[in-house]
Amino acid sequence: MHRLNLWRTCLVTVLFSLGVVLLSALAGGVLQGWPGIVVAVVAGAGAGYFLWRTLVLPAREAERETAVLTTRLARSQAEVANQARTAVALRQQTEHLRSLFDLASDIIYVLDMEGTVVFVNQAVEEIMGYRPEDVLGKHFLVFTGGIDEETLWDQLNQGGISRYEFTFENHQGQHIILELNGHFMIEGDQPVAILGIVRDISKRKREQTELRLAKEAAEKAAEARTVFLANMGHELRTPLSVIIGYADIMGQDALSSGQDEYWVLAQKIKQAAQQLRTIVNDVLEITEIETGQVSFLLETFDITAVIKRVVNSNRTAVEANDNELLILVPPDIGFMFADQDKVQRALENLLNNAAKFTHNGSITLSVTRSTGGGQEPEWIVFQVADTGIGIAPEQHEKIFHAFEQVDKSFTRGYGGTGLGLAINQYICRAMGGKISFTSEAGHGSTFTMRLPAKVTAVDSMYVRA
Ligand code: ADP
């Protein structure tokens, strides 16, 4: 529509008045000339202004108001549509949350500040046997019976309830164990509700009890095994010592009466009995280690004397494979402070292995004292090197593990239990030392045992409780 303004309205009215004047002049000759024109202009302007104020302006105002109202209406409609969308989204979200809560296997609850249940999920039915609608609007103590309310409030005030356990008799009359967690929901800085989770931990508790009972049973069995083995050890060692002793006497007798073939037989009996004694000792010792039943006797002893005993007890084994034995011990090697029997036992095992895995070769047993200088502690370094079969690199990792043997020595005819090196490693570590080796398949091995010249303490984890 063509829009009118004040000037245009007046102009139209003036022109209209002039037209009227012109027509009336033509018709009757009244108000001719300038006065007629002036009257026509003034009357036209007045009439124009009047028309503008009474008709056009209110019309325009009304039009503007309509436009404003239309805009407002459109905006309100958009807002309403928006709110409707938000309400739908919120409803959907609430539904999702509700179905999520209902999927949960733990009870999720909200209590008001008086302890009345205002929300609870479906799990309450499965765990406690109540439908959510039975619980809603009621105080939580109605369902939880023997719970200590005071403790719960205390915990809530101190940051939250954490793993509060209580027993509950469910609808089937079974006593279940529940674990309660909860904390305040805060709005502004005021607690407005309590939100939490209740979990059925009966199964976990049962498993824990079963595990504890199984552990106790296993410990008892292990204890019984240790006692049995200790007794058996004694029963086995005694006859073996008798056999070894008599084989020795018989051998000596045979030798002095010139019956060499009997001497050889007696030697064989002695060797077999010694082998058996080593196996018995190994098995007993690893059992003691595994059950933490080892004791250490620390004392000062002459290193050379120990080396002599080690060599004597292994001479037969070394010579059996036509090996040459070289002993390198400095005359001033002196004394050390450690468990003498255990050092001897570890050296015997190394020498025995060297003798076992070397044929027509040489074995060198050496001892050195390494001085760190100044305040550094002194070490005694025992080394057993052989020119035997050696150990392939892929086996290096496992030879210190109990019962591990490269290629299963039993089947290859070397004998042994696979326990010797595991025991050696234990002995060295317990006394603050270490055992290592270098070896190449087909080119022999060198085992090195470093022990403190003065063992100050035996690592507590290795000592009999
Ligand atoms: P075992 O009673 O079998 O000798 P050990 O624990 O003393 O048990 O040794 C574990 C394995 O390490 C042996 O079976 C053998 O395969 C390997 N081994 C140990 N010492 C030597 C050696 N000097 N030469 C070659 N192989 C060795």
C-alpha cells in the first residue's frame, strides 16, 4: 500500500481545496483572485492536518502496533516451539537415564534430607525383594532394618558413606550382605538430598571366605608337607650315610687285600649313594626355601679348608669323565664370615655340574679376594670354569629356575634335578651376593659367585620366621 505522510496528506488536501475553489470560481464567481487561493490553501492545509491527525496517524499507529504485535507473536511462537522441543528432549533424557538406572545391577537411590526415599531404581526388587513403588515415599530404615543410622549420618557429614556393610534378610529368607555408599547432593552450598548406591556383595564375601579357607588349607598342607619331608629327609639320609660309609670300608678292605674288582664295585655303590643323597638334599632344600624354613648360621671359617672339602667330595665325579681339575687358591686367601655349609654346598653344586657336563676336558676352580679399596666392602669371588658342552643362549634365562634343565638332563643321561642353580642363587642372594655365568654352546661355561667377605645380615625375607 502506498504509505501517506504529513506533507503528502496536506499537499493532497490543498490541491483538492484549490480544485474546489477553481470549480466554485468557474461556477459562481465567488472568492475570485488571490484571497480565494489563500483561503483555499489555508483551508486545505487545515483540513489536511486534521485528516492526518484523525485518520492517517491513528491508522499508521495501529499498523505499527500490529507489526510489533505480529513480531512478538512470531517470537513467542518460536519460543513455545523451542520449549516444547526442549521438554521433549528432557523427557527423553530422563527416560534414558531411568532405563539406564533400571539396567544397573546395583540399587541407585535418592533420599531427601529426612531419609525418605524419593527415587530408587528397579534393582531394589531384585536385590531386596521390594518393588520401587513399595519403597518410594517411605523412610529408608523401614527396609534396611539393623543399620546404624547414627554412623551413616556421621559418615555423610564427613564426606560420604563409603563401603558400609550390613546384612539383610531378603524375601526368600536368605541373609545377604549389602554394601552401602552415598553422599550429599549439594545445591548452592546446601545439602539438599542424599544420592547413593547399594551393592549386593554376598558373592564376593563368599568367595573371599572360600579363598581364605583354601589358603589356610594350603598353608596347613604345605606345613604338613614340610614336616613330612623333614622327617623323610632324616629317614632317607641315615641309610644313605650308612651305605656310603660301608661302601668306603668295603672298598678299603678290597684294596688292601688286592681285590681290585671289589674296590671298583664298592666305588660304584658309593657313587650311586652319593648321587641319591644329593638329590634328596636338593629336594629337601628347595622345599625349605619355598616354605621359608631356611636358617643361616653365620660364622668365620677358613676358605681353603672349605675348598679342600669341596674338591674331596667331588673328586670321583670329576675323574669319572676323565677331566683334569685345576685349583687356583692364593695361599693368603684367609677367612670369610658367612654360612660355611651353604657356601660349601653351592660350590659343590657348581663343581658337580662342571664335572657332569664336561668330558675329557678341564675344570678350574679359583678363588680371589676383591678389595674395593677404602671403605668399600671386600668380596670373595668363587669361579668354576669348564670346557664342557656349554649352554645355548636361549637357555640362559631359565637355568636358575627350579626344576629347569636344558634339554631335560635326565633323558640325556646327565642326572640331576634341575634344582642346584636355583638353590645356589637363593643362597647367594640371601647373603647379599650374586651368581652369574658366561657360556657358549660347545665351548664351556664359567660360573661366578660373589659373596661379601663379611656377611653382615641375611636378607630377612630369606630367614625362618
Ligand atoms: P641339575 O641338577 O640338572 O644340574 P642345576 O640347577 O644345577 O640342575 O642346573 C640346571 C641346568 O643348567 C642343568 O640341567 C644344565 O642343563 C645346565 N647347566 C648347569 N651347569 C652347567 C655347566 N657347567 N655346563 C653346561 N650346562 C650346565
